[in-house]
Amino acid sequence: MGIDFQDYQTTLKNRVSLSGIGVHSGEAVSIHFEPTDADTGIVFQRVDAAGRGSEIRALVSEIGATDLSTALGSMSGVSVGTVEHLMAALSGLGIDNLLIEIDGAEVPILDGSASLFVEAFDHAGIERLPVKRRFIRVLKPVRVDAGASWAEFVPHDTTRFDIGIDFESPAIGRQHLAVDMTPDAFRGEIARARTFGFMKDVERLWAAGYALGSSLENSVVIGDDARIINMGGLRYPDEFVRHKMLDAVGDLALAGARFIGCFRSHRGGHKLNAAALRKLLADSSAFEIVETTRRGRQADLIAVNAPVRAPWTL
């Protein structure tokens, strides 16, 4: 079987930084990306929260709140919120190891997509490390249901996302997209898709003290008349389902290793993504850890007994 995946782990070639505001807190935050060694994984460090617990590993075991976004860590202790767009950029580009220094409790929303993270990482450069990358290969279907919503992993030869959404608003309606996720596909088809919401919901969230940093600069907003309020309109005709896929890529990056299989969801969200990932990793018969082996240009996957580079705890 020919494999399109990179064989070796990666990090950045150079340190790079970004600044912005948190979409929920409205507070200014700076974030710095530091290259690290193989088998480090993705690690957040709250530089404004010195002492024990200031480091949080980007793993499913660290998932906290999933109501409006995906947060890592304990809400009563040190945490980092709204990690999904950043994690999507890292996973989409195939960046495995990084220390992320952040001076606030929420990753900056930037333009509401993963595009500016991608630009920063491309500017810094991606470096291949001399250690094999390991993958989580799905061996059997694993599914979770929540009313009319569902999500599942099924075996597949690539890393595939198959996402469907269904909104009553005629501005969105039913949309569906399936993509074999590669760095080129992520850059061209997913990275620029922005978060979105309805004006009536934004006003309600503002009144409750949330979405304080939300604006037309970082969100697609749908008015009460089902029109797109943003002057520039949409970046893709189906930008809504593309952003839902972006969120899923980021949430599933918290597996600690890239999966080989197909993730499908209908009317999903952060909570359902996390539930499906937890269910997969809780069933040792549902997956195996593999790495590539090559003979000339031919690449195959072989099972390995060692854990992935960032073991999870469920």
C-alpha cells in the first residue's frame, strides 16, 4: 500500500510569534512558538502563570470545557482556551513537536480561521527530525450519537474527514464536504474558513459576558434576515462546513498522533468530536499504533509495540 504521509516527525526551524485578542475574553494575548526535539509533542506553557501546572500537553486527557470552543486544562486551575484553530494548523501542516508560550488564558482568534497560523509556520519553516512519526490506525468502526447528531471513526487508507452540517437558516442549510487531509489540501481547502455565528446569538453571548472579542474582523456573522453581514462576504461558497471541518481537524489533533482512518460527523461540534476521540482511544481493539517502512519509493505501514510519542490518559 502506498502511503502519502511524511515518515518523520517535524518541528519549526525558527521561533515565531503572533499577537491578537481572545474571541471570548476580548483580552490581548501574545503567543510564541518554540522549536523542540522529537517526541516532545505539542506543549502549551502559560508564561503568565508561574509554578506547577503552567505546562499543559495538547492531549485528549487535558480537554476541559467544550461548550463554545475547546479548552485544555482545568477551569479551576491553569487552562488554555480556544485551541482548535491553532491545533488544526499544526495537524494540517504536519507539525508534531512545539513549545507554545502564551501569556493569557486564550489563544488569539486572529482572523477567525487557521490562515494566519499557517502563514506564521510557513515563514518560520518546518524542519524534519530524525525520528519516525507514529500514527493511530483505525481498525474498526467507533461511533457516538447525541440526538440527531453523530460522529464516528471508520477504517480508511488515508486521513479523511467527512463532515455534514444542517442548519435551519437558509444562509447555511445543508452542506457536506469530504477531504483527504494533506498539507496541500489543508492550505487550499480548509485553512481560510472562518468561525461563524448568528447576530442574535452574538448579542446574547455579549450580554452573558462571552464572545467579548468577536467582531466582523474575525467571524462570519449572519443577520436576522439570513444575510451575511460581513462586507466581503464568504471566502468559500460553503465556508460554514469547511470551518466545521477545520474545528474537527483541530479537536482530533489532541489524540497525540495523527490518525489513519475516516472521521465522519453529522451536525457535530467540539463536544461530539471529543467524545468520539475518547471512545476510540478507550477501546484498544479499535486501533493500532503504526509507522512507515520503505523499500525504494514504496511505503507501507507496520504495527509497532511502542506507544505514540505523547501517551494519553483517559
